[in-house]
Amino acid sequence: MARVWQLSKKGVVIFLRVTPKASRNGITGIYVDGNGKASLKVATTAQPEKGQANKAIIQILAKTFKHAKSGFTVIAGEIDRNKTILISGKESDVLSWLKPALERLENDTRKRIGKTD
């Protein structure tokens, strides 16, 4: 499966596919578009106006990954459902907690949809 992250000069970027006005907040799985680009699917109850959804997804990411909100910045897609988030910090430090968390999310997603490969 394609990665939902890539290295950056300022840290690590992750790609999101956001669903605003959802019934609950959280990371709901992995989305792969028609070109094979993978993104984390993130649902938020926030409205997609005045930056409310962007603030909410930063809170969701910080809570899920147990990392400070100040470490996450929307760097592309501020008014789009496809977003790019910069996680600031030394690449090795960020990847030390991000990769295991993403592996758990991917495994949970596979279990939910019945795939065990």
C-alpha cells in the first residue's frame, strides 16, 4: 500500500482526506485515490467554514498520535477536503512515533474490512 506520509525539509508531511460534518471525530482508515495516492481518512463533526474543520483535524491528529497540537500545520488544502499536514520536528523523531501509529491504524482498518494480507 502507498504511504500516507513523506519526508520534508521541515519534518514529515502526511496526506489527509477529510470528511467534515461527520457524526463523530476520528481517523477512520486509509483512502487511496484512482492514481494510487494514499491519504488518512479523517472525520470531524466541525463545519467546513472559517477554519473550524482545520482546527478540529489538528486536534484529532494531536490526540490520536499523542503529540502537541503546535507540531501540526495545514500546509496545503486549507479549503479542500484533501489536505497536506506538516508535522514539525526532526524526521527520525517524528517517524519514531508516527510509523508505529500508522501501522496500528492500517491493521485496524484491515481487520474492520476483513482483510488479513
